Amino acid sequence: MTVEETRFITEMLQAIRGDIAGLDKRFVSVELRQTAMEQQLLGVNTHLVALQNSIDHLSFDMRRVKQRLELADA
């Protein structure tokens, strides 16, 4: 290979290495954002479970009130 060919290959490899380094930084950023979103969804899911539990208790209480008022069958 000539000096020019060797220099060209070296420049191309350096450019590829730089692109890969940039992609690596972006990949880490995407991973961090994904982790943050997963944590937020976990929090939303926890709130939904608590809300469903509260609704279930309200339904039970309403059923008892209706029974006491004889608005519903026992």
C-alpha cells in the first residue's frame, strides 16, 4: 500500500471510531431516559393499584348502605 492509501485508511478508521464514541454516548443517554420512564410507569402503576383498592372499598361500603336502607337485596 502507498502512503496515501495508508493515510486514507487511518483517517477512515479514526472517523469510524469517533462515530462509535458518539453513538455510545447517545446510547447511554437513551438508557438513562428509558430507566426514568420505567420508574415513572412503576409509580403510575402503584397509584392505580391503590386507587382500585379505594374504589373496591367504596363499592363495598355503598353495598352495605343500600342493604341497611333496604334498597338492595340482602
